[in-house]
Amino acid sequence: MNSAYAARNGCYYHIAGCHEKLREFSNAVDAYKKSILNDATDPYKRLSFNSGLHVFIAPNYLPQTEVTYLDALKYLNEVKSMSDDPYIMQSVWYEIGGVCSIYLARLNLPVEKQEDYYLQGIEAYRRQITGFADTAYLEDFKKPPSVQNKIGGTFDQLAIACRAVPEKQLKYYKEAIGEYQKVLDQYPQSSSVPYAAYSAGLSCNSVGQGTKNKPEAEDYYSKAIDYFRFLRSNYYENGNSSYALYMIGSCQWSLGYHIHYNDLLNNGHPMMYDRENLQAAIATFQQFQSEYPTNSYITSSKGMAASCHQYLAESYYTEENSAQLTASYTACMAIRDGIIADPAISAYDKASMYSANSWNYLDLARSVLRIDGNLSGHDAYCRKAIAELEKLLALNVHASYNFWAAVYLGHAYLELGNYTAALDWYDEAENSEYAAYGQTTILYGRLHVHFMLGDYAKSLEYAEKAESLYPAGKYWGYYKGRCYYALGQYE
């Protein structure tokens, strides 16, 4: 190394540092450039390159605006044109990728502009990977496997930015999966493999959640499970291994319930649930609770397992299998009771458990009455629902919870034939600030009460009002027909 150049570059580097301290940022950047421009073997060149960029992207220096970051890009391109240091040449592309995708793309800009910056960042990262054969002198985070993961992560961020356009969002999640898969295929011994497998699993799960194509959802949830299992089988000690197990259960839950939800809405047929996947999800969540008893997702895993039991119960309804239905509901509510008993649980989580239990007790009450004609069991489950709802009201966590508690108390008393109490609770619900969110549900209860009381004209009035608010409801015509028949209006 030429000692005179080294001394001069070192001086420029320290002069630039002094300008920074004085907040003379333009002068600082000019001095860093002079240091970079000199002898290719001088280590101050690399220090100056990083420090010059730092002026633009450090939040305590310049305002973090689009103009600032565009100046950073201008600086990077100037450095690229003046330097013959291979480290700097590769680092320039890496940093251009970061300025575009980490800084510019995440400003509060129109989505189209964010998308353009993300894509510019991805292109820069690709240039950094493919433009240079020798990467031995780069830090690990700038080497190809790590940058390949960064491209995948940028596509994930781009997908989130495009969430208002589902087709684009799915396209970019799929692009991300492809980038992560390149790490697994091209760099199987790299330390970047665990992150690639984990991230690919999350992106596959996002495609499963976002697509309206049921076979595609099944395919991507299954792929997500494969990626998470690969991570756990080969990198069990990895920090993401525990969440990967939770996500396996979540994907099985989706395969058992979520992808069938639209079928249920269209056909009203809970048998379309996939019991095998729901049972697999229960087993996975139990494994998660056993392996990671102090994990922050423990309560969530229990709640998910409870919901699996609930959907299993619903699937037995059309079979008129009251034994299996009752066993599944009982298992569901036992899990929720365990969650409620946890002293660390928040009041909001406890309220959610009471609320869910009350709905399930009402479902169970109606089911045993319809399947077995078990009136005493029906009444006992209704009283259990009332007890859960009263506990919910006692918590008084939020007006919205209190509103729905009043609605379902009305339903429970309706089931028990206590019509005065039912109407009182419907009145209570209608006085809530949240009444608009459940108006048709209240009207549904009221038309039932008045029909049972023989006031068919009033029942008809509520049915017509409910239909005007929610014309898509399937049952208004049925109840109107019953009212007209009872009133002798056969035409």
C-alpha cells in the first residue's frame, strides 16, 4: 500500500467525520468521496463508503424523506462509477437494494410508487448476486444465500403493500416462495437454509389464506406444512422451530375448516369439514403445548385446539350423532375452562372464552333437543350458557362484549320459553351503542318470541323488517310464510 495515499485517505476520512459532527453533511459526503476515489488497496475506502451512505440513512442526521433517500441512491451510483474496489462494487448493489426496498418503499407513498421501489430493490439485489463471481471477502449477510432470502423477504413485503389488489398480492407471495426455494436448491449447506424454509412456509400459508381457489389453497397449505416439517426435522434447535410447529397446526386447522367455510356458507352443510385434518391439528397443538409449555403462543394454541373440537362437533350434527357431538363440545369447553382458570390470562381473553362457551352451550342445547328430543338436557345446557354470559357481563370489559352477551341471553331465555326475560334482554341489546351490528339477530329473536306467543302479525312485522335490512338472509321467507299461514292469508 502507498503510505502517502493511506495517510491522505485517512485524513479525508477523519475530516469527513468532523463535518458530520458539525452537521455539515454535504461537506462530509464530499470528503468521504475523496477518500473513496484514492488508492484501491486503502481500507479507508471501505470505511468511507459505509460512512458516506450512513449520512443519508441514519434517522438522527437528515430528514427521512423521499428526497433524502434519492440523494443516497445518487451517492451510491457516483461511488459505483468512481471505484474499482470489488467489495465496494458489490456493496453498492446491495445498498441500492436496501435503500429502495427498506427505506424508499416503506415511506407513506402511493402503492404504485412503493411497488416500483420494491421492484427496483429486488433488481439491485439480483445484480449483486449475479454480477460477481468472487464473494469471499463479503460479510455473510451480503453473500448470495443471504441476499436470496432478502429478495424473498422483499417480495413478501411487496405482497403486503399490495393487499388491496388480491391478484398482485398472491403473485408476489408466490414469487417470494420461488426465491426461498432457490436457497434450498442452490445452497443446501448454507446457514441461510433454515430461514428460507421457515419463510417459504409462511408465504405458502399466506397464499392459502388469500386464494379463493379451494384446490390451490389445499396445495399451498400442504406445502407450508412440508416446509415447516423440513425445518423441524433438520434444524430442530433453530429459533423458529417452535413457531413452525404452531403453524403446522394452524395449516391443518385451515385444511380442516377454513378452506371449507365458503362451502358451508353456500350449502349450510358442516359435514364438509375435514375431520382428519381437524384431529391432526388437535394432536399438533397438544404436541406444541407439551414441547413448549412457556411459549407465548400457548394460550392461542389451546384456543385453536378448542375451535377444532367445536368444528368436529358441528360436523356430527347432520349425522345426528349426539354422542360424538356432545363429546367434542365437552372437550372444546373443557379447554376453554382451562384457559379461563389461568391467572395470567387477560380480561379480554377471558371474555372471549366465556362468549365462545355460551354459544357452544346453546348449539349443544339445540342439537340434543333436535337429535334426541332431550328436553332436560336442552334446558340444562341453556342454563349453562346463561351462567357463562352472566360471567361475561360481570367482567364488563367492553360495550361490544356486553351487547352480544345481552343478545345471547335473549336467545337462551327464548330457548327456555321465558319470553318476558328474552324480550327484556333484546331491549337491553337494542339500547347498546353496538345495536346496529346485530340488528337482524335481535329481530330474528323477536320474531321467534312473538310467534311463540301467538302474535303472528307482530312476528311478521319483525320478519319483514329483518328482510329489508338483510335481503340475502335465507330464513325470512320461511318465517313470513309461517306467519301468513297462521294469519289465514294463504295466498
